Amino acid sequence: MSTQLYEGMFLLDSNLVSKDWASLEKHILDLLKRHGAETLYSERWPERRLAYEVKGCKKGTYFLTYFNASGTAIPELHRDIELSERILRAMFINEQGLDEEMEKRKNKEIEIPPADLSFGDDRPSFGSRGRFRRREDSGPRERSSDERAGGSGAAAKSDAASSAPAAESGAVASEAGGETGADASES
């Protein structure tokens, strides 16, 4: 089988790393070897605060590897990583230029990890209560009597259209009958 160059990034629990780094590194390299991968280069990155908890961990240590493997080995490797309690997450990349990047890392031409890498505040902001906030231009929606009764279609549209002028004039919909205050006084 032909092999390709992959970059693998493993996220590890910092507590486990501080207790026994050697066995964690051996565990990852053994996983790669078991699936026929030839490890070319690896490096441990410093501990970082994670943007969000991963499997109950707030801090993590990244382990970067470059290895040659067949394309069929990657899904099997992912499966074994998911079963491993020592590895929080893993990601594999196969793209052009990885060999040049690996050589730069070996020669210490690339900073470990990149200084501009920020894991703290890179999540998108969705407002103070999350992304499901109410649009400021929309108020509470009045339901027509047909909608409250379970109807739909043209009747609901025409009822909503006829109640719009009443709602603009300040009339309030009655919860029980569904008629506007102006309509209720006429009957």
C-alpha cells in the first residue's frame, strides 16, 4: 500500500501529562505503530487553557506528530483513539506542503506552538444569553383566533391581516375569545 504524510494533533489531559508524560507519549506512538504508521517527528506543546471543557478537562496539552500511513489506517486509528481514555481528542491532516512544514519544525524554524494561537477568546459571540436571543425589532406576536383553534391556511392569513389595523390602533387581543377589544365591544 502507498503511504502518505499526515500531521496528527492529539489533545491530552494536562493532569495525566504532568503525572506520567513518558507513558502517554509511548501510548500515542504505539497506537500509530499498531496501525502501520511510521512516526517521523513529534513534539509536545505547553499546557493551555481550553476554550471549553473537553471530557471534563479545562486544561490540555497538545502533542503534534508527523507520520507516514496508508489512508485506510486513519479511520481505524480514529476508532482506537475514541476508545482510549487517555486521549481527549485527535485530528489528522493530509495536505500538500506538510513535508516542508515538518522540516521547518525539525530545524526549529517554526515556533512551538505558534505565538498567535489563541484558544481563550476565539469563540464567536452570540450575545449575553446565547444565540437564541430575541430580535430587538420584533415584539410578541399576536395569534389569530384561527391559529389558536388549530386552523391554518388562507383563513389564518386573512384573520391576521384584518387584526393588524386593530392592533395598530391600540386594541388588545382577548385571550379567551381571540377577538380584539374593538370587535368584542361591537358584539
